[in-house]
Amino acid sequence: SINGKCFDWLLVSRRSCFRAGVRYYVRGIDSEGHAANFVETEQIVHYKGSKASFVQTRGSIPFFWSQRPNLKYKPKPQISKSVNHV
């Protein structure tokens, strides 16, 4: 409750089973268009019979690229030149 007003707050996250992996090792998309580390988070608020929902998605930039981990703070991304990104 906030200021004496009670409400229900739900937080649901859905993680894609495609292209899941460790950061810096799994990047970009695959040939099926699945983005790496894609997560959809939905926030639902229910108050006195009314409902409101907000959905946020996040994941890798949707083109073919990779990033080799090294000891530097920000390893340079490498864009694949052999694939049509369109």
C-alpha cells in the first residue's frame, strides 16, 4: 500500500529460450531472427477493479555481430561482413 491505498503489483519476466548465453559471448541475431539474451518484462498494477500494464523488451542489437572478450573495459564489436543485415 502507498498512502493508505492498497493495490496489487505484479512483475513478470519472460526470457527467450533462443540465443541465451553469457554476455560478450552471445551477441546479435541468428538466421531465424532471434536476438541474443532477449527478455520481455511486464509490470501489471491492479487497483479497485482497474488494471494497467507496461511491457518492456530488451536484448541484443538485431543484426549479425560478435564481441570477443578480453582484458579491456570495452572490447570492440565486430560486425559480420559476409551476411545481409536487412
